[in-house]
Amino acid sequence: MSEIPAGLKYAKSHEWVRVEGDTATIGITDHAQAELTDVVFVELPAKGRQLKAGESCAVVESVKTASDIYSPLSGEVVEVNEAVPENPALVNTEPFGGGWFFKLKLADPGELGALLDAEAYQAQIGG
Amino acid sequence: MLKRTPLFEAHCRLGARLVEFGGWEMPLIYSGIVEEHHAVRRAAGVFDISHMGDFTATGPGAEAFLDHCLTNDVTRLAVGQGQYTLMCNERGGVIDDLYLFRVKPQEYLLVVNASRIAADWDWLETQVDGSPTNDGFHLRDDSANLAALAVQGPGVVEFIGDLIHGGSMAGTLVADVRELKKNQWGSFVFRGNPLGVARTGYTGEDGFEIVVEAGQAEALFETLLETGAPHGLKPVGLGARDTLRTEMGYPLYGHELAEDITPLEAGLGTFVALDKPDFIGRQALLEQKQRGLERRAIAFRMSARSAPPRPDHRVMDGTGRQSIGRVTSGTQSPSLETGIGLALVDPAHAAIGTPLQISIRDRLFPAEILRKPIYRREPVKPD
């Protein structure tokens, strides 16, 4: 049974978004980390990079396979979580906490309307 | 429609995540690849290997026929012994790699790869017609009637005797299953039914492979899980099977072996008895040996943190300027916590200790060629 915190926004591609002011913190969901299994390598976007919503911006490798991670929103990467490439297992153990990926300064807050709430995401993953 | 083993329902009850492998629907992961991997290295794990094919060759002509079709020396097999061997085409390319057991004086069991059952059978049938010793033996495909389990790990000897009681009745004669030595085979009894047991495996750990009638497989699997649980036994899927065998540098058909790769290129020359008077592929392999190899299988380990290497990544020389080959198997080693792999490379760059660069998603990462196995158990410290 996956954890799906209320109050976050979710992308269909299994990223979560926490909005504070004009900044969004982005990571991957508990469901996504469980599907990926043991994460052994993470590559994050560089600080300062401009991302478009839906753009491939990070890579997560498990023992078995590599997966692309897509930015749910457009904006500039203002902070990356260096702890995650150092300790990729954080993605498995704390997907909504210490395992966050990066923060975006939002280019278009209107894009938030296209994301799912917890209930809709729950329905999508069939939990 | 994917094929399923007699243990399919049991895998589902255990919550396994399933995957397609060689036409079969098999368990990939039960509790987690890393956790299952460590169970095998530190305690014990059980694998469903019922998807593998089982051919039986019987009769006074079976030995000569198999010796003609297989690269290793069949005539050296005593009753109750097994050997790793390869089946080649005329060009010396590998049709399959397999284990051959002499279960009775005139009865052999061939355990072949799941993905190669049809190809192997067709090839052997063709050879039967063209065999110089074309009489006095019979070939049978028992794949559908037999199931098999591999139980592997340093803890297996603690409980295998609680599962398989008494001595063997045929093959290598022992009073207790634990007395079987590496590569030995014996016939035992489990709940009144016959059971073949070999001290073999694909993990680098001590262990046994058990061949059983399909109808008995589930009872054996459940009993094994129950008997082994107090000793740390876990069910293990194909995910950890792959990390375990890659750490040992063992080949997997379709990766290190194929119809256009020879056993010499794959580094399996010790299983090719070129001194036999004849076998299919011998001439081509002799010529290749005299001419020199154009590529060679190596094992490597990443020297710095990187994404895990994967099959078909390019292998570059140490300067990163020249492409010298390709990765055939690559993964993250749970034991070493670093990327490891096997590759086919230019023999000029194949010496132990040679620095390499692996191209992983268009970036180069340093690696080093190692002697196999990639993972070695640390010597046990006396205390």
C-alpha cells in the first residue's frame, strides 16, 4: 500500500510537487520508488537549468533498469538535493522527505491546475 | 501466451513481481533484488528453475552421440557426475551452454536454457539423422514433465538434510545428501517420489539443484520454504539470479553466448576438449585458436561512482578515444556496491588490470578489468 500524502500535487508520470510561494519542491512518489525497487544511482538537473513541463530532467537507476524522470512544471532549477546522488537509497526510504530531487522557481503557476490531487493520483495507480 | 511453471500459483501467493523471460512468465522480484541477493550470499535462497529444459539421452550409443554434439569430454563422466559443457554449430558458435549429468551408465540428462529449448531440440534432431553413430540411443524431451529448484547459499547445508532424508539410490551413492560433492548427482526420495539432486548452481555459493516430477514441485517448494525459513531462506527471483551470476562472471545465453560467439571468445576454453578426435565445431575452433582471437570476454568493475553499466554500452580504451568493444552484461553489484559487468573486447586491451572507459548515456566513466570472479567472499577470520 503506497503512501500518498494529501496536500501535494502529483503528475501522471509519478512525480510529486510541494508548492511554497512561487517555489515547487519535486520528487518521485512512494509508488514510483516501490516500482523501481532498489535505487542505486540518481542524476539530477544542474542548478540554473530552465525546464519545461514534461521535459526529461533526471535519471533514476535501480539494480534492474534505468528510468527517466520528467519535470511536472516549467521553471528554473534553483536548488538540487545533493544528498540524493550521494545516497540514492534515500529515494526508497524517504520518497517524500529526504529523498526530494530539486526545487523549481515556477514560470507559470497556472500549470499547477493540470496536476492531480492525492485522491486522483490514488485512483490512477489503482491503490 | 507465456508459459508458466508448476510453481506459478505459488509465486503469485508469495507476491512476486513477474517478468517475461525466454517465453516464460517468471518471478523477477519477491522482497527486493538486493535483499534476495544478500540472502543467497549470507544464508540461503531458493529459485524456481523449472523453465529450464530437460532432455534425456538413453542407450548404448548415447555417450558417443553426445560426445559428438558437445564440446566437453563426455567420456570422462563417471555415473553420478555432471559437467558444464557447450553445444556448438559448425562455425564454433554456441547453440547453447548446458549441464550434462550421467545419471545411469547409459542415461544422460541435459539441462538446457529455457530460451533455447526449441533451438536445441531442433539442432539435436538434425544431428541424430546425420550422426556417424546414428543408432543405439534415444532422445527424449522431458521439459514439460520435470520441474526444478535451485537452493543456494552458505546456510543450505544446515537444513537440506531435513528435507531430503536418507541416502541416494542411484547416481553417486552417498548415505546423506550433504555428502554429494561439487558436480555430483544422486537420486533420492521425497515423500515416496523420486528426486534428482546435483551439487551445482549459478550463484557461486554452495548449494543444490533439485529436479522433480512437475506434480511434486509445489509440495517440494512449500516444504523447502518452511524448512529453510528458520535458517534465513528466502525465495529469489530472476533479478537477483542475474546479479549473483554477474558477480561470478558466469555467462548468460543471449548475452555472453550466442550463435556467432565461440566458447574460446567467451573465455570458456576449459570446457572445450579440443583433444577429442571430433565434435561439431572442432575444426572452426582449432582454426580460431591457431589464428588468434579477434575479441575476448572480460570482467570489469567501475572505478568511480556511475550509473550501472548495461548491455550494449560501448567499451573504450583507457584514454576514452578508441572503441574496443561492448558490454554484454552489466548491473550494480549488491555485494560490492558498485557497477560491474562483462564485455567482449579487442584482445589487445583484455589483460587483467587494464583501465577502460565505459560509455554510459554518452558520458565516459572509468573501469578496470578484473580476474573472474568479480566478487570473492572475504576469508573468514578465525576468532
